[in-house]
Amino acid sequence: MAEDNVVARGRDLVGSVLAGALAQPVVRGFFDEATFTASYVVHDPATMRAAIIDSVLDFDQASGRIWTGSADEMIAYVRDSGITVDWILETHAHADHLSAAPYLQKQLGGRLAIGAEIVTVQKVFGKVFNEGTAFARDGSQFDRLLVDGDELAVGGIPLLALHVPGHTPADMAYLVGDAAFIGDTMFMPDYGSARCDFPGGDAHQLYRSVRRLMRLPDETRVFLCHDYKAPNRTEFAWETTMLAERNANVHIHEGVDEDSFVSMRTQRDATLAMPKLILPSIQVNMRGGRLPEPEDNGVSYLKLPLSRM
């Protein structure tokens, strides 16, 4: 297997934390049970600089009401802890919840970043939702577009971006010291892997992305974007280790070959319903968490697509 310089850099980062040469980041998770989404504030304990990952804007589909309770909980934690936010990160354009990034940015500052392949998502869904020319499809709604191997910083702790497509073309994972935020690639070991049937999804790509992540050290702390409580488990959980994923993930543990995984994933995806918030979520999230522009009557609303996905 050819050397993967980005993963090698990731192994070095985790190793530096384990050796005590690099501070271990502090991670605080926030779980939104309405959308089964885990969001995070990760900070450097020495400098108190932080990144927020995969925030949630509360949304009631029946009424169309939006509120900020989940985001306000994060804001209170940040302010009470004396943390400064430098980055607001999205692992991908979520199909199951709305991002609170613009609201958090207004309250806390920080730059908004996502994977550079968001432009592919914007082009695809710009057609699905019949968006006009006013909708930019160049990722300009974000402050920074990240590619594989880009390195940011959370205070004195490096943050490494890894492109991990498969669930969508734009999925990114973020490694902060020894903490990997892997978005929608894997779930808890007893629940498995993410679906690949959205436009641009690819089970072969997801298999390779997961295998790439699994080359990180066993001790890597793994923070998930979702948990749905596997059968026989009574509590939600969203943190595990790379060793646990490698040894015990029910869909893609070590020893499962690519063809078997793709067959399982394809059959399973065919039985899954469309996420209930996919229509508003994609429209908002491909805009960096902003609502669509008002129509001629001055009202902003979320469209239903005129063509099927």
C-alpha cells in the first residue's frame, strides 16, 4: 500500500499527544436528540482557543419554526469557560439538521469552513431545487474551503483535515491532536456505517475512506456526528476509539472486504426512508447555514424540489 502522507501526519499528531509532547484537546459534546446529532466544542487547554464542529439549529418541520436553544447551550458553555472560538467547522452539508453556523459566528466570532467539494453538492442540489443564478455554486458562502491535508490550528494544537468521501462527495474528518471528528462515515461500533445513497454518494468510496481513518492509532479518540441507539443499547453514545471501530464495527470491522461491504450497504440503503428534514436541511446547509433569499414578495421560504432526486 502506498504511503499516505496525510494519514502519516495524523499518526504523528496522535503519537505526540500520547507521548506528552502535545497537549490533549478538551472535547465537550452536545447531543440533540430530536435529530440524533452530536456537536462539539474542542479547545486547547493552554490557550483556550477552540473550534465548533457540526452545530445544530433547532427546526420544527410542521410549523416551520426555527429557534436557537441548542446553539445557545454551546454559547453559554463557551462564554462560561472563557473560550475563544477561531473556527466553526462542518464535516459536510448535513441532510438531517440545519446548521447554526451563522448564528454562532455572529455571537462568538470564528471563521466558517467546510470541504472544498461542497461546490459539487451546490451544483447538484442547485439543479434539484431549481435555484436561480443568484445562488452561488462556488463555495463563497464559507470563509475557507478545505482540501485533504490542509492544516489549521486550535490554539497550539494542529487540526488536520482529511477528505473522506462516500456518504457525500464533500465529507471531511478533522483530527485535532488525538481527537478525530469523523462526521458521517462510521457510527458507534454496534451501529455500523453511514448511508451512501444520496446524490454523489458511493459505497466504494466510503469503504476506502473508513479504511483510511482506521490507519490512525488505536488510541485515537473518535467522535461521531450521530447516534441512533443500536438494538439492546439503552443510552445514546457518540465517543469511541479507533481500536473499537476496527475490531467491532458491525458493518466494516477489520476483515470485511470491499465487495461485501458495498453489497451490504447497497441493500441496506434501499430500505431506508428519506431523512425527514432533508429538504430544508440541504437548502440551508449548502448556503453555509443561511436561509434562502426572500422571493419577490419579501418572504423567505424553503422550496420543495420540482424534480425527484
